[in-house]
Amino acid sequence: MRLGRRQLIAGGAAAALAGVPGADRRPAEAAAGAPLVFMLDWFPNPDHVPLYAAIGAGYFRQAGLNVTLQVPANADDPLKLVAARRVDVAVNYESGVIFARSQGLPVRSIGLVVSQPLTTVMYLKSSGIRRPRDLAGRRVGFAVSGLEDAMIDQILNSDGTTKAKVTLVNVGFDIVPALLSRKVDAVIGGYRNVERVQIEMQGQAVGMFEPEHYGVPAFYELVLIANDALLRSRRGDLARFVQGAARGLALAAAQPDQAFKYYIGLNPKLDDAFNRRSFEATRPAYATTQHQTRERWAEFGEWMAARKVIPAAVPADQLYTNLAP
């Protein structure tokens, strides 16, 4: 669901960063700590600044963990590899966990990275669009069907119109070019901390319909996931990992410049104006607590089932576990 976004952000960073074993350790300490393989959801980007801050500041090492950071070759890999126990912890999405669980995969969320939705329906303010019903008779671009279909339908329904009254256009992952070239009038799947920044940097004012304001239940954008069996056998190690990530999030909130320095220290090719502006746009959405609520998991899962994204709702207690105190 987020592949296009990762491609837009990453550029050539993946080759440089793919697999940074023990990036938070000094060479003399390479053998110390319980080994733990951690995979991002896609190429390094500002969503991950707190995680790189935790690595750079040594928080995982201080927690007794020997962390190996990996970058996936494919956006589908993290969830599949966690399910297969080939990766211990990965970054993923609330919707991804719910969808995987509905298919019987033994994964669940153990912590939070970005606790608020970032996806939107996005348009240029110069288009004259002001409310969802203004999309009737217009072209709306999308990259991936399924969840995006359900979201745009919900947003339109909230303002008295339906998906049948818009023309959906598959623009692949060229969301920004499709919007700027007026190939489409709006896009579903643009992110308020990524595509909005890119478009604004080109001098255009951006409007957004944020799904949580139009009937889509609020959801956790980015979570930390683990396998059920690993949770039973290494609960203490996973709890320490979540606590280390929480310290990285706290550092990003209290000392953002220092957190960003850790990020670009391990991703020097990403030291540019876009990444800095995207980081600033992301900061308000970072998790401030590791306590996940049953209500949020249940409501979003039930909404996905009602919108036929999954066959039936998954019991909320199968979707997450709170590890941090």
C-alpha cells in the first residue's frame, strides 16, 4: 500500500543502506547482546528518523540487544519474513497487520512508530476543489486498489456522493507528476508528509481530505510487528527493543536536530531539503506512547470488514500486544 511513497523518497539510498549490521555498536562490542534482526518497511525515509536515532544513540545496545538493521528489497517482504520467522521485528502498518491476520499469518503489532494516519486524498487548491463532493465528475488517480478504493468511497459517501460519480485512473506510483500535469484532478494515497511536501516545494498549494475526518476510523500508520511464536519465546528481548524505539521517539521530540543528525549520519545521501522538510511534517505524527488501544484496532478492523477489504473482522486481541510499561 505504500510502495510508491517509498520509491519517491528513497532514490538511490537502498544500495548504500541495505543491511547495516549492528549499526548502533562500536566494533569492540559487535558480539555483545542478544541478536535481533530488524527490518524497515521500505527504503530509509523521515518516518524512520526516531529508529535511526535509537541506533545512533546506542539505545538498543544499552538495552542489551545486538541489532542488525535490514532494508527490504520488496515492500511485501517485511510482513512475510516476520511471519516466516526470518526477521524478528519489522516496521509495518495497522492495515497490513489486519489483512495478514485475516489470512491466518501469525503476526501482530508490539509497538508504535507513527500513531496517526498520514494518507490523504490530495488535490491542488487551484483546481477549485474544496470538499469531497466537488470530486464528482472528476478524475481521481490511485496506485493500489483495495484499501484505497474503500477510503475514497468512504470519503465521498461522507459528503453525499459516491465512487460511481468519479473516474478512477490508475496512475501507478507517479502520483505527483499525475497531479501536477493535470492528468488527474486528485489522488488517493498521497501522504501529508511526503507528496504534499514535494508539491509545495514546486510552488503549488495543496488541499487534502484526511480520511479520519470523513468517516474512516483513525488508525496507526506505522507499527512494529513480530511473530506470535517469537513473542512467546523472546518477550523480554522484544520489550527491550520497543523501549529502545520509544527512547528514539522521545529524542526526536525533544532534540529533533540531534535525531536528524543520526538519521543522515547513516543515510548521508538523504541530507537534503526534502528530507528535512518531510521530517518536520512527520514529527507531529510520531508516537508519544507505546500503549496501543483495543478500540483503535477493533474499529479500523471492523471498518475494513464492512468495506469488504477483508472477509470478516479479526478479534482485536489477535492484532496487538502492549509490551512497554
